Amino acid sequence: MFEHVPAFAGDPILSLMETYKADPRPEKVNLGIGIYSDDDGRLPVLDSVLAAQQQAIAQQKGKPYLPMEGDAQYRAEVLRLVLGDGHADLTSGRVATVQTLGSSGGLKLGGEFIRRWGSGRIDVSDPTWENHVSLFGDVGLAIAAYPYYDAATQGLRFDNLLAHMNTLPSGAAVLLHACCHNPTGVDLTPAQWDALIATMQARGLLPFLDMAYLGFGDGLDADAYAVRALAASGMTFFLSLSFSKNMSVYGERCGALMVFCANPEEAGRVLGQLKFLVRTQYSSPPLHGGQLVAQVLSDPALRAQWVGELQAMCERMQAMRLALARELQAIWTEDGTQNGGGRSIDFLLQQKGMFSYTGLSAGQADRLREEFGIYVLRSGRLCVAGLTTRNVAYVARALATVWA
Ligand code: PMP
């Protein structure tokens, strides 16, 4: 019956993870997938989340269905987190919020909505997270790329990006990484966000922010700059948020889709159509993970504890960026090539978030994997959260070897 069904080519990131797991070499290092591990290479359960879990179990009140749009407290807390206390849009009623299955779920739901009720087109950054293209393509949206990363300067092609926005038809959706751009780690400055928002507003575009790394850049408030600036502009926009990384709750599938609308009446209709999409796909989101997130965000002591734990994760990643840069410098000083023959590694310290876009070619990434058991994406993306004090010197030596 299914002779005609083609084999799934596999997801490039998840397939690499499977190859890593099957690799028998004890020295292997996983810098492929975007997962934070501690200095012992373990996936942490945050103490704040663990405390929330214990409270949730103690107060267990059965396992009812959640409403289609998710838990009311969760939805309110998520909005408060991204906008900040006292923000006018916490009570304006113009935001339609749905609890989603991670940011992947929020992107899919938002993509479906745009196909049905929007322009049917979305532009993504060049490059972007591979799954953006698969996910929006599968929904049936027309996808194009806008200029973003400049390999020559390891910075942003901001003028080209702005010029591209001016070529888009009114109503076109534009996917933007709210902070800690995946895969490049290169973000817009606040002044660049302001200029981009003014251009998108003048052009009548629909911004769609993806926020998978809130708090991994310059802190929770600074990382929310784009959301707050868009909210202040009064524009209609989408925001998809994830707690996978910043609360280390990957498998709990905790996310949210927020649609900032023109007014409460419009938000009511948008929420209604989102609920319809949820009802016909999976009916309602899972209960447990959202309870933990809502508890952490609403309890002041747990929230403060979480902010401290998030800070510690960021400090560890920053320390690993520094350690890798120092190890490379030491190797290059020792072998007399100085900066590895003029190679700048400033990007290691400047790029934000979990990733470093190294400029490694696909062939060099293959060599790292085959010769050293070090897994990075073939785009050259390296997850610094997989580095530890034990493996960083080994990784530096392997990098210096494939770069030589
Ligand atoms: N967007 C981006 C940019 C990501 O990097 C990721 C995770 N790798 C996601 C969305 C989805 O994360 P999740 O579905 O776990 O929330």
C-alpha cells in the first residue's frame, strides 16, 4: 500500500545527533545540536524547575485537559516576561496568546495562520535555523531569503537587509530572530532594530519574531528589546517563544505564540482562529511542563532563583568561548603561526548565545567528525554549550589542525 512513500532524508541536525550517539569513541564531543550541558557534560534540571515540580506534585489536582489556548496563568506570565512588569499591553487586550509545543509549535501555528489569513509568504534570514525553511515550506508558505550574515566581516549586512525590506509587498511576513541569532550569533543593535521596525512599518510588513534563546544574550530585559520596540510601534506582529533552552525543559515542549493585533476585538477573532487550528491538530497542549514554567515565573523566589541559574548558564558559555579562544592562541603561539596565519577568532567572543558561526567549511566539519569525533554542523555552526573544561583543549587542537 505504501510502496510509493519515499524514505525520510532525516533532519540534518537530529541525524547528526544520532550519528554522535552511535559513535563509540570515548573522546567524542557533541557540538552539533543546540542543547546546554553543564561542565560535566550533563543536561541540567534547574533547581528552580525541580522545586516547581515538587510543588506541582504536592498540589496535584488530577490531569484535566487544558483549554485549546492553554493555561491562563501560563499565558499571562509569558506575556509579562517578554513585555516586563506594568507594560500597557499586559492589559490592553490586543494580544492573542496561545500556549504551544515549544517554539516549533508556535512557528507552525503562526505559519498556518499566515497561510490561511495572511499573505502566504514569509522571508527568512540568510542563513537561518534549517527547520524554519522545512517548517514554513511544509505549511505551504512561499519562502524567500533576505540578506543577513556577511562572511567577510563576520557581521551583519544591515544596509542590504533594509533594502530588501523595501522590495517586499505589503503584508509579507518577515521571520526575525529576536536575540541570539541561530546559527550566526550575530544580532541587530537596538538602533538597527529601530530602523528596521520603522522600515517594516512604512512598508506594511508583518514581523514574526522567533525567540528561542531569551536570556542567553545580554539578559532577559535587553534580549526582549525587539519585542518591546515592536509593541511600542503599535504594529501587528507575531512572537513565538520557547522555554526549551532558558529553563532547560526541552522535552516538556513549553512555548507560546503571541499575536499583537490592532485592538482587542481583532485579537479575539485571531485567538478564535488559532484555537480552531489547535482543536483540529492536537486539541490542547500538554499540562505538566506549562505548570512548571508558570510556577517558576509567578513565584517571586523561584523566579529569582531561575534568573540566577540562567545567569550561571550564560557565564559558563562565555567562559567556554574565552577558553577556546585562549587555547587556540596558545597553539598558534607555540607553532609560530601567530593568529593561525592571520585568522581572527574575535567572533568567538563577540557572537551571542549558544552558537559560534566558525566559518568552518563542510569539508572541515566532516574532518572534525571523522578524525576527531567532534560534531559540528556542516554550516560551520558550533554549539559552545557543549564545550567543557575537560574537552576544550582537545577541541582547540582539532580546530587548529583542520584550519592549518
Ligand atoms: N527556533 C530556533 C531559532 C531554534 O534554534 C529552536 C531550537 N533549536 C527552535 C525555534 C525550537 O525550539 P523548541 O521547539 O524546542 O522550542
